[in-house]
Amino acid sequence: MDRLRLGVNIDHVATLRNARGGVHPDPVSAALLAQKAGADGITMHLREDRRHIRDNDIFAVKQAIHIPLNFEMAATDEMVSIAEKLRPNAACIVPEKREELTTEGGLAVAGAEARLSPLIDRLKQADIRVSLFVDADEAELQASAAIGADIVELHTGSYCDAATTEQREHELSRIVTGASIASHLGLEVHAGHGLSFDNVGNIAEIPEIVELNIGHFLMGVAIFTGLDEAIISMRSLMEKARQS
Ligand code: PXP
């Protein structure tokens, strides 16, 4: 089984910084600490409203780290132009509505090919791997492969937020099936959203998934135990699940 990589999303370091409008805590320091603690990549979402990460943050982090940068972005010309300058390892296209608290639901790829295709082509021409953040639905996975994505990141939000055991099992089985379909379509499979110490194990066990992107929970734990310990604990749970 492929080693499971952990991408650490540091958006909420910037959320905390922006709450006071100053320079602390610094996302670059967080990225370097995450790298030292065993993160395999850094993920940052430059939202259209710049509510947390700002333009200079992504360029400063890209320059400071030696692990891959996964740039989360909306499907807009503005964001593609920034990606072309930034040259991250991967660009993950996510749906974005200004009023939402976080990324709710996956990107609608099926039916949006005409709008997404030119943006994806530009990213690929800039040698950026293209990832699409989608729900684990066969139609979305088929459309993602057909449109030329390299990677799909399966949205784990419904699994993480499930109110009952039955619902959680149903959502988990959708992700298991989706990971298998995506892999058969030749897509690299990632997963993320809402993952925590309690729910990461079942996702980490899915053999086709090679990367998890985790942010909010890690930052919350970091307040109590430090970011390095939060990352080391998450990595160890991921590895334990992978071996089981
Ligand atoms: N993956 C994607 C594509 C996301 O949009 C997010 C949230 O920004 C995450 C992973 C991380 O989610 P969380 O902060 O809930 O761990």
C-alpha cells in the first residue's frame, strides 16, 4: 500500500492573525513548524474574499518550505493567474460561495466542463498538477477524469458530520467505492474536510487514498498541545490505521 501523506492546511493560523489585524501568528512559521513535525505538504486556500490567507502569505510560504504546496482555489481567471505565478505543486479547485463558513459540498464538475476545461488547461500548461475537490459520486469522478484532472480529493465532510452510525457507515461506504472508481479511472486519490483524531482511521484505511488534507482540527488541538504534537499524533493514527 502506498504511504499515506499528510497535507497540513494552515488557513486558520491566518484566521487567528486576522482577528487582530497584526502579524501574529505567522503562517510562514506555522508552515515551517508543520514541515519539521512531519507534514508531507502544506495546503493553503486563498479565498476570493481573502478572509484568512492573503496573496503575500502563499508566496512567502512557497518560498520558505521544501515540501509540496497544495494551492486551493476557486475556478476563476484571477486564481488561475495567481497559480501561474505561484507555481505550486498542485492546485486543488474547490467550490466557493462567499457566505459559507467553509467549503460545503464538492465541486460540480459534471455539467461544468465548458467553464472548467480552459482553466484546467492553463494550470496544466504551467506544470501544475490539477486536483478537483469532489463528492464521491461516480458521475463527478467520471467527469473529473474526462476533463483531464490528475487528482480528485474526495470530500469527507458528510462522513465526518454524520449524525448517526448508519449515516456514517453509508457515507464511509460511498467514499470507499468512490476511491476505487477514481483509482480505476487513473486518478490519484486524496481526501479531506472535517477529519479529526476520532474519524481519520476509517479514511486512512482506504488503500487507494494516498493523501489526506487536514486543517481546522489540527489547529484547534495545537492551541492546547502545540502544532508539532498535533501533527505527530495525527500521523501516528494515520500510520496505525494504514497498517491494520
Ligand atoms: N481539503 C479541502 C479541499 C478543503 O477545502 C479543506 C478546507 O479548507 C480541507 C481539505 C481541510 O478541511 P478541515 O479544515 O476541515 O480539516
